[in-house]
Amino acid sequence: LGAGNAASVILTFLYSSDIDECDNDFNGGCVHECFNIPGNYRCTCYDGFMLAQDGHNCQDMDECMFNHGGCQHICINTMGSYECLCKDGFFLSDNQHTCIHRSEEGMSCMNKDHGCAHICREAPKGGVACECRPGFELGRNQRDCILTCNHGNGGCQHTCDDADDGPICGCHPKYTVHSDRKTCLEKDETVVEVSENNTTAGADVDKRVKRRLLMETCAVNNGGCDRTCKDTSTGVHCSCPVGFTLQFDGKTCKGRFWPLGNPPCVYKEGQGKNLKNK
């Protein structure tokens, strides 16, 4: 075979023998979307989220950090999205970003008591008609707006299912729903094993877990960890880099052979060097 034909045969073999890593119950480990590519796969996230360092999990993107989210007055970040608000004396325009000064006199929609949760429009025959922003549905009272999974994934970090009262969040099989019912934490294998073998013990563990989760999170003071902090279903888990050991308090790191921050001494027979004094 010529070089060109050989390369073609190799490529054909690679494509034909490719394994679809996304075609399983774990979605290739991706919490949002999994795309199979020749010899590999790639995880992507929904709008409003960004891929975590592990290449599989998806984390909320704070749109308010970039140009204030385009909001004229106040930007509020939410899971998978954001919302603009106006200062007192102003109301949000139809573009949901700029603010209009509220007049004491004028159309009824200018009155802050019009009752519309999102958008107020003047009805042709008088009165007001309420509308909702994209991704929301108008409530039965024709005033409130109910969030759906079409807006910021319903505020859910992983999976979202629409219900009459709003979205219900779920998590990838390797994760469990946080007490906020929106975010997801990596499962602790020991807790999973206990809950599967002993329902009563599992329930007791779950109560303790919920109490710890309310108090501990890596988002607050790095979870108290000296170095690396990781959120799990049982609270924070601290770890140390190579050359350091985790102390009995479960949070402090200490060098095995030298004080924190000082270099080691390299010794070879017949000669010795201390990198600090080099």
C-alpha cells in the first residue's frame, strides 16, 4: 500500500473501532452534555455555566463579574443566569437591563403597584397585561412568573425537570443534591455504602451530613483548609500537596522533612548541598 492509502486505512480503522464513551448511564461522566470524538470524548456545559477543572463537572458562571452583566443599576448572579434590578424610583425596561425613571403621573404600568413580576404592558382596553421574561411562564394569577428549565437550567447545577411549582433539580449519578436543592456535591463512598446496607443508619448519617453542610463549605475561608479544599456530601475535605502530610485536625498541612516553605537538603555520597544555601 502507498503512504496515502495506508493512512486512509488507519483512519478508517480508528473511526470504525471508536468506543462511544458518552453512550452509558454516566453520560461519560459529564454532568451536562457529552460529545463523542474519535478516540476520546468532550464534556460541555449549558449557557451560564463553565467547565470545572476536572473536565466533567459544570459550575455557575458569574455574569455580573463581566461588565456588570450589562445591567444599568444592579446585577444579581443566579445559578446558570443573572438578573438586573433597578434602584428606588426606577423600573426595569423591556430589554431587562436598562432602568427608566418612574413618573408620579402617567400610564398605570408606571405605578409600582401594577403587580407584574416581570414585564407590564398597557392593555388596549385599559388596565395592564403582565408578561414574563424568556424561560419563565406566567402564573395562574396572571401576575407572577414561574421559572422553567429553559432559563439558566432552572437554577440547577446539573439536571432540571419542570414541575407545576417550578423546576426540580437533580444530579449526575456520582453526585448528590446539596441542601439548597440546586447545587451538587460529589458523593462520599462510605456514606453511599452505609445508606445502601442500612436504611436507618443512612438516615442518621444524612441528618448529620445536612448539619455539617450548613456550617462547612469551601466557599467560606477555604473550608478552614491549609491548602486544597474539596466539597463533598459529608462536608469539606482537606488535602495537602506532595511532601506534606495532613495533621490530626484534618485541616493543617505540615512538611514531612522540612518546615513549610523551606527547601530540602539534597545529599549524595561524598558531597552535600542545601538548596537554601546554594
